[in-house]
Amino acid sequence: MKLLRNLCRILVGAVFIYSGFVKGVDPWGSTYKFIDYFNAFHLSGLNSAALVFAFLLALFEFTVGASLLLNIRTRWAAWGALLFMAVFTPLTFLLALTNPVSDCGCFGDALVLTNWQTFWKNIVLLALTVIVFRERKQFNSLFNYLEQSVIVLISLLFLLSIEFHCYRHLPILDFRPYAIGCNLSEGMNIPEGTPQKEYEITLQYRNKNTGEIQDFTEDNYPWQDTLNWEFVQSYEQLAEEGKDAPIHDFIIEHPLLGDITQDILQDPGYTFLAIAYNIHKTNPAPQEKLNALAAYARDNGYRFYGLSASSPEEIRNYASKHPVGYTFCGMDEIQLKTMIRSNPGVLLLHEGTVIAKWGWRDIPEVDEISNRNLAAYCLSAGQKESDRYMLYSLALLCAACIGFYLAKKYRKQRNKTY
């Protein structure tokens, strides 16, 4: 029985750690997933709290998982795991029956499961969790109470710092098909003869006269009637099972030239894509840097386009307040959110391959890249970022060692006192 309960504890802890971590490195992705669920269940009033839910869910899962795996505060962790599974197992059963969103997002983009796969995974995990809960009083930690508290605190601070960094910049681990090094043309292909998934995209527009939000399909949405309707958001539902290409619905519509997708993907030079999935939510602070980057691209014979799902009128209104030095093209909002977790953000392509991504806080100054080979600059910048993450990890390890040292010193001092 001892072997069984420890095996269950380790398995449950590892799953919770993995689930919490992959959500933590992509808080905006989790936020979008929460919004998808809220919209599907007509709870759009909660959309403004989606980011808070994303932060808290990842923190809870990771901390519970770390506690179980390291056998610290195990009674508390067993209660947390059981309550979590008691809520999410019936919820995933409901999702599997109704299928409001194509995948649950329980492992972010790192491991995409269907709703039924998620439900059966939760059934197995619930069984393991019940065993851990029943045996929770039999677990004895190697650490004292204070040392366990230090470990829990370090776990919380570790993931919170990752979440905050990825919220302000970009995910430190990118599991999406638009990650640096991915070729977009290759990502759009699936083996010949393989059945493909089919989606139904719902577009929500607000009536400017009544304020009412209505759902439309791609066949009847009022894209030309900008006087009476304004775009709110879109979401997709799986209509037919099948295998999907990693990248789908990747179509760039130029206002004058039409579909320029292949022109961009096959360009032997460099292409900058400034992404603002929703122009109303775009931060205008980096607009001057974007304009300078667009001028640099023109001077060097590179392409530079803006990409947005907003209407031409909304883009014109934005440009009247914040001068834009480049042309905006139209693209699906879901794809834009997947491409980069920043609004705005910049992708740099070379022959259809992503060689750099920048959130709006990290857009480079023209002085940094002028008179330099772009590919070499991106490689050097990526190496510096990796080195920085290594330093952060070492700093965290040092902090953990200091915490343990202080905890042991405090225990010895207390023992001498008594």
C-alpha cells in the first residue's frame, strides 16, 4: 500500500505541475481559452476577469503539484487536488457532451486533447487522487513545518514570476506552430487523404443603435454595414472531427491586392508583420517604433504589413489618432492571437520561416538592427535571452538555498532556546 500511495502521489503531482507550468508560461493563451468558454456559455460578463482566472488557476495547479511531488503539506495538497478534480471532472463531461470549444486547454498548446480525451484523462486522475486523499495522513515529509512553508513559497514565487514575465513579454516556451524556427508553409500541410477538421466560426457584432450583441456566421456577418454594426470578437467551434493542419485559416488579405499569403511566404527576403488582432485593444505606445521599423524595412527593400481582424473603418479611426506608416491587411482574429501573445506584436519572416518575435515592449530600435544582418541579429538576441533565463534560474536556486539555510538556522536556534 505504501508503494501504491506514493506512486499515485507522484503521478498526480507530476500532472498538476505540468498542467500548471504550461499554463503559466502562456497566461494570455489561458486567458483566451477562458474567454472562449465564457462566450460559449453566455457568460461574457466574466471576460474582464479571464486574466485573473488564468493566473490563479496555473498557480493553484503548480503549487498543489509541487506539494504532492515533494511530499510537503500533503494533507492540504490532497484536499486541493480532490476539490479540483471534483469540480473539473463533471465539467469536462459536460464539455465532452456539448463540445462548445474544440479542446479544453488543460495543457495549453503543449498537448492538445479533445474534450472526450480530457474527460477520460480526468477519470483516471480522479481515481489516483482519491487514493492520495484517503491515504493523506500516512505521508510523512522529510522536511519540518518551516522548511515545507519555504518550499511552498518558493514554488508560488517561481511560477508567479514566470507568469508575470510572460504576461509582459512573450512565452518563454512557445508550443504553437508560429514559434521561432517554424516554417509556416510546412505548418499548413497535412498528409494527403487525411480527413480534416471542420470548424464553424461565430462572429459577434454589436448593434451601434441598440447596443445588442448578435452572433453571425462567415456567410452573413455585416462586414460592410459599419454604420450600424461594430465587430466585438470571434470564436470557433468544432463542426466535424478530423486531423487539422497545425496552421489553418492563415490568409492575409491586402486591401488592394487581395490574397497575398503566398507572396509573403515565398518571399526570399524579409517580411515584418505588425500584428494588432483588435485595433480597439491595441496599445498605441509603440506606434512610433513600429513606424520607424516600417521606414527601415522600406529603405532596405523588405516587406512590412500590419495585420488585424478589425474593420477598415476601425483601422482608419485608429490611424487618425495615431499615424500609421504602413498598410494594414485583414486576417482571422484567432490566427492573429495564436501567432503572437501581444497586441501589438511583431513577427519577422524569412522565406516563410519565423526568425524573430517581439512583444510591444521589446520591439527593437532601428539603431539596433541597422547596418547588421537581420538573421545574425535575431540569433544573437535569442542567445542573450536564453542566457538571461539561465541567470534567472541560478538566482532562484540561490534564493532557495538561502531560504533553506535560514530555515535550518531558525530551527536550531529555537531548539537551543527550549
